[in-house]
Amino acid sequence: MFNTVSQQDSRQSNSWRLFILAGLILLCGLKPSAVYAHQSPTTLIFLDANPKQVNLEIHMPLTQLELAFGNNITQIPTTLIQKFGPQLKEYLKAHIHAYETRTNPWGVEVSSFRMDEGTYAEYNINYWELVANVTLTPAPGESTRKFTLDYDVIMHQVITHVALLSIRRDWESGRIDTNVTSQAMVIARNTSNNIIYPLQVNLEDGSWFKGFTTMVNLGILHIKEGTDHLLFLLTLLLPAALIAVGGRWAKTGSVRYSLLRILKIVTSFTIGHSITLIIGALGLIHFPSRPIEVLIAVSILVSAIHALKPIFPGKEMYIAAGFGLIHGMAFAATLANLYLDGSSMALSIFGFNLGIELMQLFVIVITMPWLIILSRTKIYPYVRIIGAIFAGVAAIAWILERVSGTPNVISTFVTQASTQAQWVIVFLAVLAFLSLLFKKQFAYNRLSN
């Protein structure tokens, strides 16, 4: 719903600007990705709402900000924040107000600044913008769902300036995909009476339950699309029904033995990733993404080697817990980027983790029965070896991709093949069914003879 407009440089004539303003609503069907390119001197405001506060990420073009703030700031973009940070904070606080009732204003805090540099793709001209993060805290007893935003940054001096505000995240209404934003709401000076009217922000109906169920669905989707997470767990479970003798997988355990080992491995993995998921989501420790992704690929390679030849027989649960810690670090990044308050984050962690477990359990339920059946046949060594080799090759390809930052032929193939994973399960089910059928037929023939 949210979108951008392409406008020309800030020094164009007023009539041209009014033409651009008139076209804003017609252009609001553009793709959200164009918004982030920010190829215009328009201010863009991204609103993130949670039950306790509202956060605004404000992208202000430096050429326009200078006209209102002064101090020749376009000449010193790289040192602007260092030189004028305190003054810029006071300037924004003086021109941003929020309230339900005008007599009971909300708290306004400018938490951080950063400078962004880019290029207008259409004109190949470089630009700078100041990005400010502003937190609006409701007055006691008031809700973040409906309020008035009184905003006139830049436009109090530059009468043709326009700000576009869109909803980026809203936990209570289930909006957490930052690539899809709401329709832009326009903040501009009314040319007929020269007044900048406050913007009425009325969020969709939301609830804690909707936020929670959204996080459950997000956890399910994270595992559904997380081929590497599932591949690690399934590869570790490949020899779960087997017993190691003399440094090799020699015989099959009982059904009880197999189920107990599967339960231990899955539970250990859950405990491991839950620990780091909580730590990372709460912001207690920041985990660098690239090393984590590499280590996840390494975990798959280790489990593939183990599936070929037992390197830690009987200790799979400890390996699952250890590597689960690493996988949980990757899970945590998804929640940490939502910037939720304490109670919403706690509920989100629970819901997200529940979704992960539900999806893992679903995959195990539709996969492991066939593997247990096949483990009692002579063809299982081939199934185990082929599965382990595939996982090992995929792991090596992912390691190379994540270290170099460049996809390779194998990693691309694995990503594409993962969309057809259901056929692998169908194949295993058919293979298991045929093995049972031939086994019964063989037993019948023996009795007949």
C-alpha cells in the first residue's frame, strides 16, 4: 500500500512542486522497494508501533533540511551529527508533537541519528540524507492505536516540502514484514490557507492475540523457508535408529530405542536454540550474522559426516544442543529487528519459538516413520549414505557462499531444489511402503513353501 514518488531537485519552481504533490496519491501504487531508493527530496517517515510506544524513522534530505535548519550543513555531511547533534535533537523535538488530547502531550525523544548517502538513479546525482529515530511515548492510560501527529519539520520554512508517512511495523495488527508498508499518508502545507494540518493516525484494530499468532506463523515460516535448519536436524536424525559397532553403523535398534533417541535429539536442539533465541531477542548479546550462517553450514557438514561414519555415537543430543545454540542466534535476529517492548517481546519469543517447534515436529512426524521403517531393510544404508552425501555437499557449498558472499552453482541448486522437498518425503513413503509389501510377500512365500 505504501509507496514513493520521484521528484526533482529541491530548487525547482513552486509550480513544478505543486504538480508533483498533486500526483502523490496517483503514484501511491508504486512498489515499496522504490521507497527505500528515496530518489527525491521528500521526507520519508516509517512508523513502527507497539503497545507501549511509537517509533518514527525519519529520512530527511539534507538540501531541504539546510533551508530550515541553516548552518551550511550540506557542506559537512560526514561531520554533521558530531557538530550539530544536540541542536538537531532540539530542533526535531520543537517540530514533532503527538497527543490524543492537545492538553496531554506525549513524550518525544530523539534516540539516534545517522547519515545515509545515495545516488539518484535517474539522474546519477549523489545525495545525502539525515536519518533520525524518534520515540513517541503515550501519556499514562493512553493507547498507541490512535493519536494525532503534529509534524512540521522543514516545511515550517520550506512551504513546498512534503513528508510521506507509512506504517512499517505494527505488532498488534500482525504487520511485521518491513518490505511491505502501508499506503503513504501525506503531511504538507495546505496551499489554500497556508496551514499544515496535524495528521490523524488511526491504526487498524489490533490485539495481543493477533500479535502472538503472527509470531507463531512467523516461526513456522522461518523453519519452512530455513532449509539449512531443517537439513541439519534431519541429517542428525538419519542414523537415530541405528547402533554403532566397531566404528560403523552396524545394526538397527528397537522402535523404542529409535523413538527415544529422536526425542532426545529434538529436545536438545530445542533447548539449545531457545537459550540463544531469548538472549539475542532481548538484546543482551549481539550475534554477528555472517559467522553464524557459516557455523550453521558447518553444523550440517558435521552431522553429514556423522551420518556416514559415527564420530560421536550416543552423544547426538549434546551435539544437537551445542549446534542448537548457534541456530538460535540466527533465529534471534528475526525478533531483535522488531524493536518491541518487554511484554510484547516476551510473548513474541514464546510464539515464535512455538511456531518453530510446531513446524519441526510436523516435518519429523511426516519423515521419521519412513526412515525407521527403512532402517529395518537392506536398502537403508544406501538411503542414509545418499542423504548424508547430499547434506555434506550442500553444507560445503553454503560455507563457500557465506564466506565469499557469492552464490555458487550448488548452493543455488539446493535452494531451488528445497522447494520440491515434499517429493523426497513422498519417495521415502513409497519406498517404505514397498519394503513392507515385499517383506510380507517374502514371509508369505516362505510359509507357502
